[in-house]
Amino acid sequence: MKRPYIERLRSGVKGFDRLIAGGVPRGFFVAVVGEPGTGKTVFSIHFAWQGVLEGDKVVYVTTEESRESIIRQAAMFQMDFAGAVDRGKMIIIDALMRGRGDEWSLQELDIDELVQKVLEAKKRLGYGRARLIIDSMSAFWLDKPAMARKYSYMVKRILYKWDFTVYMVSQYAITTTQAFGWGVEHVADGIVRFRRYIRRGELKRYVLVEKMRQTPHSLVMHEIDIRDGEGMVVVRPAKARKEDTVLPREVTRRIIRGRIEEELASPEGELESGDIGDDF
């Protein structure tokens, strides 16, 4: 049976689209998740710029950097966000520098105001395929994490019919590598997970596609690099680490203790003194 045609939007990140069969399916809501400093914003900037290059309508919501900061960061990778805004190809909604009163700034970190402003931006940009980046959604529920899932669902439900393909960024805690209130992941059509590790004293960044509906995607974590003047690049598949294949010490200890108890409980069960090593 022939596979149905699925229109896919390219990420703009060198080497990434081959991990997801050529790109994100049009109309998908993708959760871009990970700890601070792992590359989520750079990944999002690439997606926005690729949209500008392909003639899509692009709306970028920034909650943790100012509009000017996002424009400067994009310029470091040869992406002219300022020019795209001037030409009416892109609108950057600033939710950080609230209260300055310009047309494309949020006055409050409020989900209803966010959705309304995004719809206004889409109407201004005009009809057609659109890309939306919300960087990050976490800012809207930091003081009420229990609302994360409800807010995420509301955003998806309202914006779905407006022909947006969406990156919803979600911050994870450094200490636990978990989300500040589970929400984005539950409603997302795809999950792109960024991670970081220290290897021999050097910071290494990685990306893993944890979920992408309607897509035969890679299940392998890949190392990424962020290069001056170029941006994000997928470098290579990550090497298997000992902790990926070896059970944690405490888990191994419990398994062995359980085996000992089973042996002792059986009528014929006898254990020699050497059956359990000193390490356990």
C-alpha cells in the first residue's frame, strides 16, 4: 500500500531533517524541551528563518529574551530577522519587555492575551502556511505549574485551524532534567529533546527525537554543535555510554538480593559463600 503524502516543513538545521523523514509534518505542534543552554532557542531560530526563506508567515514569541536580543542572536548566524520584520515576512512578539506599549509586546504573561496577539499577527501577515515559535511556554505557568497541561491544550485547540506549524519550547530544570509542570509533552504531536553532558571537562550537547507522529524517525541520540556564523549542526550519532547499558548499582543489588531470597526459600535452594561478591 502506497504511503499517503505528508507535507513536511524543513527545520533549517543541517543534518536534522534526515532524522525525521525530511521535516515536521505541516500543522504539527512540536514540543522542544530541555535544560537551559542546550540549544532550544537556536533550534527555534533556525526553524523561523527557514520559514522566511520558504515564504511562510512567521510569528516568533519570545518570553525570556527581548525582541532585540533574538534579532542579534539570529544575526550571529547570518539570519536577518530585522530585515524580515521590515519586509512584513515575520513578526516578533515580545513578552519579556512588557509595559513598553508597542503593538507587538504583551502587557502581561497571560495565555488569552498570547493567543489573541498571535492571531492578530497571523492576520497582519496574511493567508498562507505559517510557522509559530513560542520560546518558551514555561514562562506562562512558572507560578502555577498545575495549569501547564490545560494551557498547552488551549493553545493547540485554538491555533490548530490557523495553519500554524508550531514549536512550543519548554524549559527543564537543571537539577532534575524534568519539566516545570508536565503540559506541552502531553498535547504535542512531536517531542524534540535537547540534553547536555560534560565529557572530559568539555560541554557536549545532544538532541533526541522522542516522538514524531506519522514519521519514521531516528531513535538515536545525536551530538550537535553550535558554530559561530553557521548555527546548529547535527554532528554524529552519540556513542553508547556505560550508563546506557548497565543497570544502576542499587538496582543490580536489589536483583541479586531478590535472587538470594528466592534460593533460600526453595526446598533445594543452597547458596555457596562465593555466590555473592563483596561488591554487593
